[in-house]
Amino acid sequence: MAYRVCGRILRRCAVVLSRETVVSARRENASWFLSAGSAACSRWRNGFSFAPACFITSDAFLSRLTRGKAAETDGSLYRHPASVPPDSGEQLSLLMQDPDQPENSKVLKVAIIGAPNAGKSTLSNQLLGSKVFAVSKKVHTTRSRSLGVLTEDDTQIILLDTPGLTTPSKVKRHQLEKSLLVDPWSTVKEADLMVVMVDVAERWTCDRLDFEVLKCLAQHPDIPAVLVLNKVDQVKNKNKLLELTAVLTCGVVNGCRMRVRPVIKPPWAEKRPVQAVGPPELSSSPEQDSTGLEDGAETKSVLSKEQLKALRNQQGWPHFKDVFMLSSVDREDVETLKRYLLVAAKPGAWQYHSEVLTDQTPQDVCANIVREKLLEYLPQEVPYTLTQSVELWQDGENGELDISVKLYAKKDTHMRMVIGAAGQMVARIAREAGEDLSRVFLREVRLRLSVKLRK
């Protein structure tokens, strides 16, 4: 009994001593650890603390941030975070610059396609680690094809962000740009991999692939494709995700038939007939929407009428290589897909310099972010009718970037909506858009917005 009491007392003393030692060690300057070298590590063996690598390289890291360039310490290179140069001439010269080819370079072109508002631009921004593409809850936020470049170690991933696949009839009805029709189809042709995104939170359309997406997949069967189920965090019943996977893949992933076993349900649960899940046969159906065939012809479809009829009866695509379930706003979820793309890259020469983040001009980035805020805060068709014009783009006296953008409204009521009560709405849009631009350009941005009635 006496031995146990003595042992407890000794252990408590040791814990108190170690806590005091660690606290005192944390207060010491990081330069002490750098000069101590192996001595710091030897003190760890005696129960003391030792500095991690981030403390040792803190001076180099801070100097890199202040200079905005890569800093080299102890033979290791730290790249500055990728950004878009605020000067259009500098951005153009960067795009024209020869790529800095590593020894064993790898490259992969990825086309991200899907129905409107599936989360394609959100996924692209998360993969790039910077907000360079406009994102909003309204459809057709992305109006033309944009390119993002992810460079990591010896691998370069070129992300082709496309507008949501739509039909000519919808473009004509809503007076949308023709780029929404042309860009997705032309972009897929140059891709090495297709990422098909499906919004599983949209319960009315999540149980089948969009017909335009199916046509795109059927026209390019030689291009590998992966399925991404997005917004899984908004689905309460997670078993539904497995059922959707079986339907959207026709029960086949990477050439292997998948089998989804239902969980045990209570007796009062709805009983559905069990059907074998497999790739549908390309058989024609008498029921046919004439609009679909016309759309297919207008988008220069190489598919026959029989194939188009079969696609209308098809819910999924049986040739997906892999399936990912994620939330595009969750960095950890997207990291899994990012690693998959890096591994899938093939040996090849880089197409862009490692400092390139996007092929958009600084003015394009500004216009997209302003349009994003307009879509977010203005109702119904109002943001779609507004046009923009850059009136001022220059460096300020203290290194900030001064931008002045004029918005043109079709109607007087629209102009008053943009301005808001006492100018609060336009001020809010300018403030939030300026904050986003500051993170993209890595410098302070002062954005001014004015509204004018278009005659």
C-alpha cells in the first residue's frame, strides 16, 4: 500500500514538472531552436519539448509573404500561393511564358460537366484553392468556358469549367448567350477525363442523368468519365446515396457489376419490386419528345435517332470508371478527388507556367465576381438583364487597386433594386465583391459600383 501511495505522488510531481517545462519552452524564441540544432532534439529525450519545422522556417515564411515571392531556406523551395495578376499585361505575359518543365512532368485535362447549378464552379474553386469562378444558387452563373490550372509538385491538372448543359430551346426562350450551347461540347473534345456532377439534393432530378449529359457521354465513349455525387451533406438518408449510385451507373462501375444490399426495414416500410440493375439495352421507344431530337441536331449530334430514343429511356451511364460522394464546399471531401486526379495524370509536358491560376483576364475575374453578387442578392430575372463596364482600373497611392465598374439596367425599377434603400444594396455588393477580389489578387482592392439606366 505504501508503494502505491509513493508511486502516485511521484507521477503527479512528474506531470506538474513536465507541464511547467513545456509552458516555459513554448515561451522561448524560435531562433533558439534553430541555433540549438541537435541540442533541442536531445532535450526531447529528457521529457522537454522541441520545435516543429514550422517554427524553424518561420522567418523564411514571413519574408516570403512580405516579398510575395518564393523564398529558399535550407535547400527547400516554398512557392507563393497562386493568384491572378491584377495587371492584364502581366497576366497575358504569364500565359505566354514557356512552362517551367520539371524532370518527370505529368499533365491531365479535366472537363467538369453537368446540369446547371450542379456545383461545378464550386468544385473547381475548391480544387484550385482560390475563388476564380463565379458561384451562386441561381442557374447559368457560368456563361462561358473557363480554365483553371492546378500545379502540384511535378503534376499539372488543367480544369475546364463549363456552363451547365442546356438545350437550344431554353437558350432561345431565356435569351441566353450561345456560348452556353457551344462551350460545353467543344470543351469535352480536348479533355482527358470527364467529371460528371449530379446534385443529389435536388430530389426531382437526382435519380437520372440529364439528357444532355447522356448525349455528351454517348458522343465521347472513348474519354474516361467519373461520377461525382455532390451536396451529400444535404441528404439525410445516406442509404439513398447507394441507391442513386446504382441507378446513375446502371449498376456497373469500371466494368464490374455492383450490388447494393438494402438495410433492414421495418414491416410497415414500402415494399418495392426488386429489379436486376444492369446497363439498359439500346432499344427504341415509340414515345419520343420531338424537342429532344431537334436539340440533338442543333448541337451537331453524331448520334442516330435510334440512339437518341434509347438514351431517353436510360437513367444512368454504365461506363463510369469511379464514383465519388462529396460536398464541394468541404475541403477534406474534395481533397480525395484531388488526389485521384493527381494519380490519374499521365506523363506529358506542362502547358502552362506553374504560376498560372486561370486563363481569365483580371477584368473577367472582376466581372464574374460582381455578377455572382448580383445573382445572390437580386431577385428573379433582374441580375440576368444587367450589363457591366469597367470605367477605372489603376493602382492607388498606397499599393491598393482602385476599380470602378458601371452597371447598366434595362428598367428604372431594376436600377432602384440594385441601388437599394439609401444605396445599401449596391454598397454591400461592392464591399463583398471587393473582399473576394482582394483574396484573388492578393492585395487590397477598392471597388466602386455605380448604376445607370440603359437607353
